Amino acid sequence: MAKYVFVTGGVVSALGKGIASASLGNLLKARGLKVVLQKFDPYLNVDPGTMSPFQHGEVFVLDDGAECDLDLGHYERFTDTNLAQIHNLTCGRVYETILAKERKGEYLGRTVQVIPHVTDEIKRRILLPAQSDPTVDVVITEIGGTVGDIESLPFLEAIRQFRLESEPEDSASLHLTLVPYIAAAGEIKTKPTQHSVRELRSIGIQPDFLMCRTSQPIGEEARRKIALFCNLPYANVIDGRDVASIYEVPLTMHEQDFDRLLCKRLGLVTPEPDLTEWRRMVGLILNPPDRVRIAIVGKYIELKDAYKSISEAFIHAGIPNHAGVDQVWIDSESLEAPDVGDARLREIFAGCHGILVPGGFGDRGIPGKVNAIRFAREQGIPFLGICLGLQCAMIEIGRDVVGLERAGSAEFDPGTPHPVIHLMEKQKGIVNLGGTMRLGAYPCQIASDTLAHRCYGRAEISERHRHRYEVNNDYRDVFTRAGVVFSGTSPDGQLVEIMELPGHPFFIAVQFHPELKSRPRRPHPLFRAFVAAALGHRDVASGQTHEKAAG
């Protein structure tokens, strides 16, 4: 039977429950256990697919097409596993499921209530990952929101019932709280943590472990005070201090014996984890021998979480290149003013050794992205385009290389005489927005003797998608005659997946989202090659030589 760990948060939001859950999964996996993680979000949206990046951050897409919370990206990266729809649940999906059953008469005329119907559905979903895979040893379930929120109550009540109905050693509770440091007084305060635990206990859940998020070490005295007033052993109070890299968190947890104590609490006998390689990796992240600057031209840069997976993919790609990647965020709208000519673009991109144009939706900022792509193409700066980045590259090349006046996308300019990007045939007539795009992992065939093939090292790949619009096949021939190589397509050849410019030092754009599959110990091939190209561009410009790491 699988063991269950429930992760909750108190005092304030954004304490890092996702990182803590992922780090715990990392340690348990290093101990030889099979671990899966799941995220329960209390909001009423069925999934985050229609939510604004400014509110929610990026939408993380799984292989099966599920649009999920960005914490699932942390789960996959830290545990190097692929998750599925069953690993993300929202309150909206809970109610959608229950109401569908009610309409079918499955409740036999009974009044449908939060208890037991909502809580029973949540408990069913807690069990689902282990039921789907009997080899799972531990299921870690993170509850979104903060203890005390009205929205979270059904989930917490379900956890209370679940723990009451199972054996004590079959589950454990980890609660994250904030221990603020009052600079004027020169001391930390434990009272918010005490109140948060009291709130959780009033619901019927006694935490087995506390992780105290703090900017300063909490110290022995405060730790003992927290343990005493929160009714748990001193050793089970974990110092969750701020670190320079999120990839340090598993190491700080292990240093405090958290993984061993949790295994003891759950009755799991495991060997000590070998974290040698993880420590080496963290060392390279914290102290890279070299540095390179990459410009990211996006439309959601006010909230960096909107591009979380891209940021992490650059960190991963820096490891084999022995380089730290300094990410320079540029608002695409700032590149479309009338006075933005080449001289101004040189000022904006000064010191940058590569340009990335990420995905997005809507027409805002498109001219700026097109300008950035033209500048990268003409100046020989390494370029990587992702999803909308590919579509903008098609527009720019269509106008400035192929000679198609007012070439554009049917999404932004329905009246364009040359819709080089148009709506997928299967998308026509669709009214609902949620879950109706091309979503999830699809195969791609890569042509030999191309940049894409050199990056991947193989002819067939699988990558995750999230889009509605595609390259218009009516224009493929004219682009090919102009020198564009469509190096990756769907197996039937009907959908363009990758395009590149052979005469350029490094110019490649993809319709999928490679960042979603990047892992710290398995950097994505495109990001790895892009960072290497940026280092090479920097060295050519400065007359230096960069030595890349092998393997």
C-alpha cells in the first residue's frame, strides 16, 4: 500500500510549497522509492488553461495534453518523471464531476452536499495515482492556497477524513509557514506560525512536520518554542531558509535529516540517498566558470513566472556548458515605437549574445517581436523562437526575405493578403477556449543534415504543444525557395514543427514548447545548443575561446 504525504501552507501564499514538495519527492526518489506528486488547487476554474499569465503564471502542459499549474513543472524537473491529468485537480473539476453525476441520477435522489459528496470525490482523487500504478510507494499531495481560506476547506476536510480512515503510519502532514524577521527589533517572530498551526489543528489536522520559511536561520531557541507550542518534536521543525537556487532545497532538507525522519514516520526502510551528482550540479549552478547573456523578448515580463519553464531550461542548459545564463527580459512592446531603428536595437541588445522569442497569445507586442527577430537574423545573433516565436519568424521572413507584402497571421490580421500563419482546420468553428487547442505531446520527424538534427541527434522526437494556429502549407514552397528549411514536420508531413535558416550561425524556431521537457540532469537539446551558440557568438565578438563541457 502506498504512503501519503500532504503539504499545506499557512500565514501567506507563495511560500514555496511546490518547491518543498518537489524537493521532498527528489529525496525520496534518491532513497529508492517510487514517488508521484499531485497538486490540488482550490479555485473554481476547471484548469488554468484560460487564466491570464499575469494572474496565474505559466500554464504547464503535460504529455497527455492536460493544462496544469506551474508547480507540476517543478515536480517533473525535480523527480525527472512525466505526470498526467490525474496529478492535478481543481475545485472546479471536482464540482464539474459531481454535477455531471447528479445530472445522470447517480446519487439516487439524495441531496448533494460538500460532506460527503465533495470530500468523497477529493479522497477518490487522492488515491487515484497509486491505484493507477500499484508500484508507487509514496504519493505527495500539495494543497494550493493558504489555511484559513474558505476555498481550501473542502480539501482540508477531505485530508482530515482520509487520515482518520487510514492507519497512522500510512500518512504524514507537512505544513509550511512564514517566520518573519523584524529588522528593527533584530529578531524573528514565531507567533504567525503558532496561529497557522492552531488554525490547521482546529480543522482536525495535526502537522507531523513544520517547514519554517525564513530569510534568517531560526535558531535553537525559536525552534524549540515552535515545537512546544505547535505540539511536535523539535527535530520535526525544519528550517526553510532562503537559498540562492531552488535546486539547493533538497540538500538543505537532507542536512536537517528531514527525509530520514519522514521515512521513519511512514514506516519506510530505505538506504541513504547518494546526492553526489546533485551536489555537483548545484555547485555548477551557483559558481559557473563562465557567463552568457540571453535576451528574452516577451509580452508578460512583468511576472517572470509566466515564463518559468524557460527560465529553468536556461539554468539547465548552462550546466553542461559550464556557464551561468543571465536572462535579460525585454518587453516586446518597447521594440515597436516609431524611433526603434537598428541603432536603438543595438543599444537595447548590447551585451546580449542570443535572442529568444517565447510563446504567447493575442496581437499585443507582435511588431516588437518581429523587429527583434529581424535584428537577430540580420546581425547574425543566435536566435531561438518558441511557438508564437516561430510564427513571428515566419511573418518577418515572409515580409523581409520572401517579399510577401503585409505577410501576417490570421490571428492578428484577418485581412492580411498573405496569411503565412492560419487557423488549424480542426480548430475552425470551435467556440469554447478551455482545452480546445492542440495540446500535449506529438511526434515530429526531423530531416537529416539540419541544425535540428544536430541538436537532437536523432530523426524522431516527441514534444509538447499548446497552440491553435499553424504554418500555412500554401506558402511552404515559396519559403523553401527563399532558403528556409522546414527541418521538422509531423509524421504525415502536413504540419510544420521546426524551421531554420542554414546560412545563419544559429537560427531555429519551433512550434512546440521544448522548455516543458527540460530537466536539470537532462537539459533540453535545443536550449543546450542555443546556449553553446550564444557562448560561441560572444567569443567570436571578443576574440576569446570557450571550452564546453563534454557530455
